[in-house]
Amino acid sequence: MKKQGKAIRKAVFPAAGLGTRFLPATKASPKEMLPLVDKPLIQYAVEEAECCGIEEFIIITGKQKRAIEDHFDAAHELEDLLQRKGKKDLLGEVQRLNGFTCAYIRQRAPLGLGHAILCAKPFAKSEPFAVLLSDDVIDPDESLLNDMIAVYEATQAPVVALETVAPEDVEKYGIIDGAEESRGLYRINALVEKPKPGEAPSRLSVIGRYILTPEIFDLLENIAPGKGGEIQLTDALNQLAKKRPVYGLVFEGKRYDAGDKLGFLKATVELALKDKVLSKGFRDFLENFMRTQGIQARN
Ligand code: G1P
């Protein structure tokens, strides 16, 4: 078996969406640049991929997304200033971001997640690749993507991440029908994009981490628009699952939907409480706040 992580060298980050769930903040700024504590959402996703040995970062952008490119570019004026002021730690943080090998592709029309992935075809070429949706934030202490790569290495099959959701939430996600082959690992029979609660085949939802093989491109090229008139990755995976094994790996760790206002607030609180510098002061503030507001901790 190949060394863990090296089977997947490339990752695709769809980042062309309009961020309508987070208006007005996302009117002129990319939702991927919303900061959780001190890092933008897309940096969490890029670092998660980097931790798995991924070396090439393919970012699918659109209008109003220039800030993403600037974030991973050199910033000479800022670097000179930090150098002169002797702020070595900050300088290191800023310069580290210039080291990622990024490719940027414009998705010229908002035709959906499947179309965004298709835009990566010239860069992914004939290799398997990861897809990370940056508004699904996975706690940096979790090993989800590494675990998915291990499943890919063992099966050579596409893998999606799954989470069990409440019955009323199935209509927010791609939902699978599948059979559990070993603990937490499902062989997928079918996928449905955002079904009505009564029509979902299960409560197992796809969350924004995928390991895909290049076969997906042919399917995406030929698929008809699905839910919302968009080219849906879920529909292409559904076709793929009829032809060859596709797996789903259940994730039981912490995930935040940071593209949603409430999810974003939850992620901010949890990540701030983990931050070495901020945690003490922030915890004191929260405890005091809860006391003065008369909020009781619920068991
Ligand atoms: C997309 C996918 C959906 C998946 C979800 C995960 O939906 O289309 O199948 O469950 O990401 O976050 P979106 O959130 O872009 O509407």
C-alpha cells in the first residue's frame, strides 16, 4: 500500500458561490474569507488538506473573489513592515501562506457544485483528488480527510463524508441510500440531492468532503441540470454508484456549518475556546456573561 496521504496530491476548493445565507456580509466579500477567530474559512480547509500531504490546491473562484488570491499571495509591504518591527511570529504566519501551490480557475456562471468541480478537470487531469467545501468546517483536531484517504487507498473507490442529521434537516443535504459494510463505512447504492423530509432514503447526509476519481468528469459533462436547475455533484455520484463502488464514511466528530449564521457563531465560540492566547480571557467572559444574563448551563 502507498504511504498514507500520497495517494491524493490535489485538492479542489469550490469557492464561487454567492454566499446568500450570509448577506449582507457577503455582498462584496467572499464568504470563504469570513474569519473564524483569526483565519478565514478557506485557510482552515487548505490547512486541513495540507495536513493530509496534499500539495496542490485548486481553487474555483468567481466574481468578487479576488481577496482569496490575495490571501495566498506575497504581501511585500506588509512583510517588510513586520520585519522592521521585529514581529517574527506574524511574519512567519503571513509568509507561510505564500508557500501553497495554488491554481485559480474562474467558474464563469453559477451553475452549481457539479459544474464547479468540472472546472477543475484540466488541473486534476487523470489523478484522484479531494474536494473540500470550506463552509463545512471540520475541527482541526479531527482526522476525517486522512481517514477518507485511507478508505480510498484500501478500495480505490470514491469516498464521501457522511453525518447523521435530524429528519427535518435532510432537505439541506445530499442524502444517501447505502449498506453498512463495516462500522461507519457504507457502500452507497444511491444519492438524492436535498430530498423532502418524507422522501429521504435515510438520515445520512453528505458533508463537504469528498475523494473523487477522474471518472466523475465524464458524468458531470453529460448530466442534465438537477435540483435548483444546477449541475449537481450528487446526481453524478448517484450515476457513478450504479456502475462501481462508491463509499460513504460516517463522521462523528465536530463539524460546523460556517456558511450559516448560527453555525458560524458556534464555530467561533468553540475555536476561540481552543485558541492558546484567547481561551482564558474568552472563557472568563463567557462565564461572566452567562451569570449576569441568568443563563444556566444545561446538562
Ligand atoms: C452541497 C451539496 C450537498 C451536500 C452539501 C454539504 O450543498 O450539494 O449534497 O450535502 O454541500 O455541505 P450546498 O451546501 O452547497 O447547498
